[in-house]
Amino acid sequence: MLSQHHDPEAVDQLLRIAETEQDTELKTNAIFWLGQSNDPCVAEFLLKIIGG
């Protein structure tokens, strides 16, 4: 459901899930939906994940 929201709180929650979640499928889905965001902090986070 968070993926349907485009507000900063939803992005923050998805970032938390992507960083801390142990369930690989849930973590992967959070990262996917973050990739659909235009939020600048998301781009920074994704670069960190891929080692850029």
C-alpha cells in the first residue's frame, strides 16, 4: 500500500523497509517502488545500495 502513496512519509517508510527488513521479498519490493520515486534522497539511497 505504501507504493500507492507519493508523500514523503511513504517514501521514508519504504526507505526504512529497504534498509532494515529481513524478508528478502518485502525488501526487494520496497526497493522496486523506491525506484519509481522522483525523490532526490531515493536516488542517493539507491546509489549507496549499488555501491556508486
